Amino acid sequence: MARAAPDGHTLALVSVGHPVNAAFYRLPYDTMADFSFVTLTTRTPLVLCAAPGFAPSTPEELVRHARGRPPGAVTFAGTSGVVRLAPVLFAQRAGVEFTYVPYRGST
């Protein structure tokens, strides 16, 4: 795609992972400079879930739970990309620290 002629005949439908990949991988192209955004076609929500016995049941309760433990004691699993970045952003905004556990089967 990055090297295709800009003739209007070649398009790509990519996930949010396309621009996010630059944060995780050394790519042979610039995800922002080598492509032109046309439109957002869908929105895909992410769902925060836990084991049935996990006490917090709201984001606010999760933040209180994390603040009551040593930094990094609360963990989350996920693959790379937005599934990894979303909890990091959540933790930063909440002022807590989560430990990331890479897990291939989490999505």
C-alpha cells in the first residue's frame, strides 16, 4: 500500500492496529506519513472484564482496588496494539500502575 501508485484504484481497510504498530515494531514505512486517512468505517469497543470472583465491578472500584495495593500488583493480559495500550492509558489517567502480562490467547 505504501508504495502503490496514488491512482485511486488501491485502497486498504485497516484496523486501529495499523497506526499503533509503529509504537511496537520497526516498520519499513511511516504509518502516518505514508498513508492518507479517508474515513472511519466502524467503531469497535473494548470491554474490561475479570474473573467472576473479582470484587471491583466498576472502573471507579477498580481504581480504588489498584490504589490499595503496591504499584504493579494489579495485572492485565493482552496482545500488543490497542489491547495493550488501552489499559496503559486507563492506568495513566487514573494514576495507578498495572503490570502487563503478554498472553497470546487473550483476544
